[in-house]
Amino acid sequence: MTETPLIGDFSPMPDSGLSGARIGVITFPGTLDDRDASRAVRIAGGTAVSLWHGDHDLKGVDAVVIPGGFSYGDYLRAGAISRFAPLMEQVIDASKGGLPVLGICNGFQVLTEAHLLPGSMIKNNHLHFLCRDQRLRVENSDTAWTSEYAAGSEIVVPLKNQDGQYVADEKTLDELEGEGRVVFRYVDVNPNGSRRDIAGISNAAGNVVGLMPHPEHAVEAGFGPDSSAFGDVELGGGTDGLGIFTSVLKKIVAGAK
Amino acid sequence: MSERVDARLETADEAKNEHAEFGYVADAVEHIEGRKFNIDTVKHAEETPDTPLPWAELGLKEDEYNRVVEILGRRPTAAELAMYSVMWSEHCSYKSSKVHLRQFGEKVTEDMKKHLMVGIGENAGVVDIGDGWAVTYKIESHNHPSFVEPYQGAATGVGGIVRDIISMGARPVAVMDPLRFGAIDHPDTARLVHGIVAGIGGYGNSLGLPNIGGEVVFDSVYQGNPLVNALAVGVMRHEDIRLANASGVGNKVVLFGARTGGDGIGGASVLASESFEDDGKPAKRPAVQVGDPFAEKVLIECCLELFKSSVVEGIQDLGAAGISCATSELASNGDGGMHVELTSVLLRDPSLTPGEILMSESQERMMAVVTPENVAAFEAIMDKWNVEYSWLGEVTDTGRLIIEWDGEKIVDVDPRTVAHEGPVYDRPYHRPEWLDGVQADTFNSSAAERPSSGEELKAAVLELMASPNMCSKDWVTNQYDRYVQGNTALAMPDDAGVIRVDEETGLGVAVSTDANGRYTYLDPYQGAQLALAESYRNVATTGAVPMAVSDCLNFGSPEDPEVMWQFAEAVRGLADGCQELGIPVTGGNVSLYNQTGGVAIHPTPVVGVLGRFDDVARRTPSGWREDGQAIYLMGVTKDELDGSEWANLRGHLGGKPPALDLAAEKLLGELLINASRDGMIDAAHDLSEGGLAAALSDMALRFGVGARIGLGEVCERDGVDLFTALFSESQARAVVSVARSEEVRFKDMCSARGFAHIRIGVVDTENQALDFQDQFSLPLAELKEAHEGTLPKYFA
């Protein structure tokens, strides 16, 4: 496993050999970051495939991203209705067969509602929507979505949510810690009161990962955070989130060989 | 008992009481869902000419009502009265402002119009930014609803302006919110700040629109009248522009989106016309609309799919005055006629009367005109997005807008008389007598002491940067999503928000909104031009070429001749200023009656300038980062403290606002744009409120990098003392940081164009301070703490 230098220009890499990997990006009616997630897949060198929540077909994709947003308005509870979307049944089934699935923000909430991941998300402890550039530690680099990072390395990606406080009972939290399933942890500041500073977790197999902050907004120089955990960057030059997408693409390509 | 003519569904007895109150003859009672309900048909109106109608309660003046009777040749029906009253309200008809706003159209040269694809009069103006791309943007007010119900008022303000953008055929790509509140420590201010900020975030964040800028100002003049203005930007290809008109006889008229409910009934005519003094009337809370951002998000996507599939001929959003506005505007802008069956409207509240349905301001609704061949395709798209719709009628060539209720005619009007031929007032105005006294009362003649020693100046800078208007607005802007859509190249706290339009080329736009109510109070003509100048300067400071103006004119009561004079002067100033700068007004909004207890707000013309980038990668941020770069002050500093932020901190408001030189502003803009394009500068920040002290502090805090500053030469050259150099608000100035290798080129450029420039310091990454040589040193940590602590102290 090589560590990718996550600084500088990660414009599309046509010769990277990853373009054969097809990542599905699900759109619910209230999904907001679907085009951003697709862009991140493209910048990482893969092929993004749009998936519609009402369909029954995963179109043979190699992995799935459930992006952020307010899937069905989320007036009841974030993600509570979307888990019943026709496509989610396919995702649940396929994930059990090892399909890599990443839920970002609202997508993480959907994954907990679908019981693919334990715990739940409640309103931020300060009760406000919060948008900030957040430092995270990658605690587990063995998942499908984090293999490009060194365990213990840190990244800066935008955080933006209203219901981002991760909660679970003590037993579940102990299990997650014990099994190395806490994948990302907030560093410096716990922005929402999440238990044990948890920002992201995985299932036992490591193919399903949920992450509250938004790595898809730290993939393109000029449009990301002003800082990086890997050193000084230009204005908006933070691309620390790109490794999430290259991780899964490389895994897919390696698995196909 | 309701004051409305056709109040709600009632039992037969109640209905009769209602009739008795208004002298109705209950000869047309319909049975709906087992309950009884009176219909005032056209026929009934003809037969009962003497029925008194509550036109005054609906906001019409007697002569206006008489004009309606004259137009119709009979008394209006209840439904017609509802339509005329909302459409002829100040908010919808611009009746007091029209005669002045004409200047925006008259003072425009052909050259100014060359990039203008759609001008004033449509839902929003459209500007050609090249490569087949067009940008539409507009700013609007939602002041009165936001005072009554801060969360929903602010939320639906965002929703309304976004629908204006969608109805032009564009994908909304960004929002901005200039906000003005009362005194920061007033007990009611927290209620408004919390509600309004959460409402803007709650709605805009849920739509997936980056919030890229705006303003937050505190001044006690806004205590009873907070200003909540909302700006939205949309992007489209040239061929996708859609206009609001109903053309093609036989084409179908469809209403889609949210169902129609009882919210916001009468909002447009009642809320925007009266003050909130306790006059014994029932609370007006229910008149504020309630927003559902999820419904709007779905509406955006489904409208974009409609446009892409070319299945709509014309489209109009439903905002103020709801169906009244949409039907009359669509009809009068098209072939002139429309026939509508009102019982087809899907209702959230089945008890609504025809007049209420026509006036309802329920959010997240759109009206479209569709050819019969495209009906099936239209319905398929609605079904895909689970959007409800109902076919209301069709386009005719009769020149009449006919609305029926279960086959009985309740509206029969010429739609132009509703939408475009409302009353126009040339209200009397005169220069206030008090103004001479105010202008004579200069800051320098006041008792306020001027800090002079190093320690005093250091304390003054800290006080300034911690003050409500100059402090960090992070507490507000961190509640907004600035990342979504992935095209935000600059946002708060930089001078302007910058959005990429074309991902291949980097083509993009910059937008800034600005106003200074104190300047405009001291001199409305010049104050409006100063707002324009600042917005123009902000856009140019980021490196964008200014192209267009949208304005939101917030004033007191037009019935007060002194307020009307402020308005007339501000519009004249703005129109003249735009002509001199060569950028047209593309649209905007007027908000009058912003006053409580006879006291008006400061005249507050908020100006939003839009600029264009060939490539947003060239944008210039407002802070320096590179060690050793030279810091230059561009422009000349005069002793101009009247109306300044410093004078405000000392409780002084008098004198005349800073002098304005639009030619110098234009030249400064050109220099900043060239410097950005040629890579000469790495940071730039305009000087405005708080002067050089605020600009240098902002630039250091942007990336937490200090500098060594010496202002001796500036003081000597411009003949001012150090305090004046730091706190004067002289215009046409900016601070830039220049790489050593570019210094000669930069100086040559400024010299060649004859623009004053002087080196005032150097960026210093080692010393974590703003070091004013031989005077004082301001540690960045101390400055940051003062700057960022204020809003959390009051609101967190």
C-alpha cells in the first residue's frame, strides 16, 4: 500500500487505468451532493454512473456512493424514508455480497436507518447547521474506502450538516472500537457532540463505510478547503478527500485483475 | 369575524352572518363537501351594484376602488376585488416608485445593453457572459414577513427569489443574503438574528445552493424593521431562456408543485402596506407564508427537466399575489386571454374561498403553459418527481382573463388592467429641512476625541474590529453551506462571492452586495452611488469585470414627502452612477413602508454588482500569505470620517459622506482586474467601512499571516494624521500584496494610468502580528479574539 501525496493538482488522470471502475451515485429527490460525488469519482479517474432511487437496477456498478442532502426532506428523521426506496433494497443485498458502499452525511444517516451500520444521528449538540473545514484522523486504513491512506494519518475535509451527532449505546461503541470499525475520528474540535469523536464507521467486513463530513468537496484544487493536513496548499487547494475515491477505484481494478 | 369579503367556508348560518355584515344577498350558495359557501359571480355583481365591498381593508384607496369599477363597468366580484387589491398593492405594482424607476431604463446607452439578454420587467434580468452561457440574478426583499415570523419569513424569501431564477430557465447556483438588524444588544435582536439566520440556512442549505456572501449590519434604525434581502444567481445556456408569457391559443395552463393553502393570504397587500403598531387589529402572524424546501428542491429539478425536454411554452413562479399574479401576468404578456377553472386548483385546505385561492401565497408553486401535444410528456416528468399538478384551463385570444368557479364566471377582466395598468403615483417629495443641520454637524466638530498615541490607536483598531458591524460574521456564515455544487471559488469573507459556471474553461461570475444606510441618510443621491461604487469595487477587487447591477431599494413610507425625496434622490443617483460606470440595472425590487411609529429606517439601497471571469482560477483572495510580498495602498486618503464606522462607534452621525469619483473607481477597477489577470497581485481587499484599519486587519486575519506596516509616507503625501489614515473612509482605495518579482510591473502599470499608489509594508509570516512601525504592534491572536468573539457573545 502506497501513500498517495494528496497535495496539488488531481485533475483527471486519463491513463490511470481506473476508468474501467464504475461507481454508482444514488440520487433521491432531495439529494444535493450527487453531482459533486460524481465529479469526485471522475477526478479520481473512475467512471460515475447515475442511479435513481426509484429504480430496481444497480446497473452493474462496482461500488455505490449515497451522497449528502435531505433525501426525502427528512422532516421525520434524516434517512428514515429513503431506506425504503426500491434501489436501497438492491444496495442492501449487494452490500452483503461485498459491494463497496459509502454513505456521506445524509448517506451515512440512510445507512444507519437501513441497519447496514449501527448507531444513529441526532441534531448537532449546539443545534445549529455548521459548515467548517474539519480535521479528521483516518483510524482504519483497511476498509474499501480508506486503503490509500496510512492508518493514523490526518485529512481536512468540509463538514456541513445539521444532524451530525453520532450516537450509539456504550456496548455498540465498545464493539466498534474493539473491532477497529471506527474509521474516521474528529481531531482538534468535535463539531457536533458525536460520541467518542466518531466521524465515520464501517461494517464488520469493511466494505460499507459511513462518513459525516464531505470528502467529495476536497478533491479539486481551487474548490476545496484552504488547508490540508499534508502541508500548505493554494487557495481552496485542499484535496485530502480524494484518497477515499482512489481507494475504492484501485481496489476494484485490483480485484478485476 | 373576518374582515375579508369571502372569508372561509362556513356553516350556512355563519355564511349568512357574513353576508349580513357586508350587505350580501345570499342568492348563490354552493354545496361543497357537505358545507355551504357563497359565490359572488360576475352575474351577481352586475345585479347587485350597490353591495358595499371591504376595499379599504384589502388595502385599496377609494380612488383606486373607483378606478376598478370604472375599468369593469360594474362593481368587482369578491374574487376580482381580491385580485386587484393584491396586484395593485405597493409590493406588486410599484405604484409609488415606477415614475422614478423609469430612469433605470432611460439612462442606458446601447453600449451598456450589449451583454443584456433580458432586461427589467421579467422575473429576473439575464446577462450574456460568453461561450453560449448566460447568467440571471436578482435581489429581493422579504423584510416585513421576516419581522413577524423570522424563520419562515427569511426562508420563504430565499424560496421566492430562487423560483424567480428557475422561471427564467436557469439552474440556481448560488444565493447571498444582505441582512440588517437593530442594535446588537436590544432584547428583540436575538429573536430576529436566530430566526432569520436559521431560516436562510434551513431553506438554502436544503436546496443545495451555496451561500457565497452578503452583509450583516446592526443599527438601531432597523430595530422594528429588519431588512432581509435575498439574492440568487442562476446559470443557463442561451437557448434555454424562458419568459413568462402565455402564447398559443389552445395551449393548456397547468399549476404544479405544492398544494394551495391558507398561508400568506393577503400577505402582499396587507403586510407591505402597513406598520406593525398595535392598532387593535388581530395579529398578522398567519399572513406569513410557510416554506417547504424539499418541495422547492424537487420543483427545481423537475423544472430543469421540463426545460431540457422543451415541454413548456411559458412559465411563471407563484410569489406575491399567487394565482392572481401568475394568471394575469402570463395572460397579459402573451396572446392576451386565458380561461381558468378555479375549482381545479389542488388545495391543502378545502375550505378556501375563490378569493383566498387567488390571493394565497403558498410557496413552491409554478404555473406553466403547455401545448396539447406535450401534455403527456409534461405529466410523465411530474410523475417521475412525484410532483402534483392540475390543469386549470387554456390560453385564449379573447383579451379577457376569465376565471370560473364550477362553471360560474367569477372573474372577467382585461388582464393588463390587473398586471400592468395599476395606479401610478407621482407622490410629492421635498428635501427634508433637517438635512442642512445634519450635514453641518461634522465629526471633526464633535466632542469625540481622536486617538493619537500608539496605545490609543491600538485600542481603537481592536475596538473597531470587535464592533458589531466590523466583527467576524463567521457565526452567521458558518450556518450556511458554501461548498455544495463544488463550484465555489470564493465566498465569505472575501470581497465577493465567486462561482464557476463552466467546468471546462473556468468561466465564472463574481457577485457582491453592498449598502451604507448612514451615507444614504446623509446624502441619498451620493449614498446610493457610494453603495454602487463599493459593490463595483468589491467585484473588481476579486478580479472580475463588472457587468450588471441588481438593486433592492429599502425605504420608509412613500407617503412621507421626505422619505419620498430620499427615494427619488437615491434612484436618480443610482441611475446616473450606472450610466457613468457603464453597467445596466437588470432588475431588482423596491421595499417601502419600512418604518415603525412614524420613524423610517435609514434609506438603504442595497446594490448587487455582477462581474465576469474568463477563468475563476484568477480570482484574488482578500488575504496575503507569502512572506516578503510588498503591500501597496492604492488611492488617496482624505480626512473623511463623517458617516464612518468610527464615528458610528462614537455615536455620531452627521456631515457629508465621503467624496465620490466614479472615474477613479472605474480606473481602480481596471487596474485591479489587470493585476489579477496578469498575476501581479496575490491578495487584494477594497477599503470601505472601517477604512485602512479594517482592511489591513481583515487581510491579516484571512489566513492568519501578519505584516509590518509603515504609514508615515501616506500621512505625509496625503496630509493626514495617523488616525485619519487608519479610519477615514475615502473611496476608490484598495490594498494589494505584490510579489517582489512583480513590483516593478505593478508600479509601472499604476504610474502609466496616473493612479496613486504607495508601498506601505511587507508581509511577515514570522511575526504573528500587524506591526505598525514605531507606533504599536497588534498580535494576531489578540485581534482574532476580539474580531471573532462578538457575535458568539451575543448569540451563541
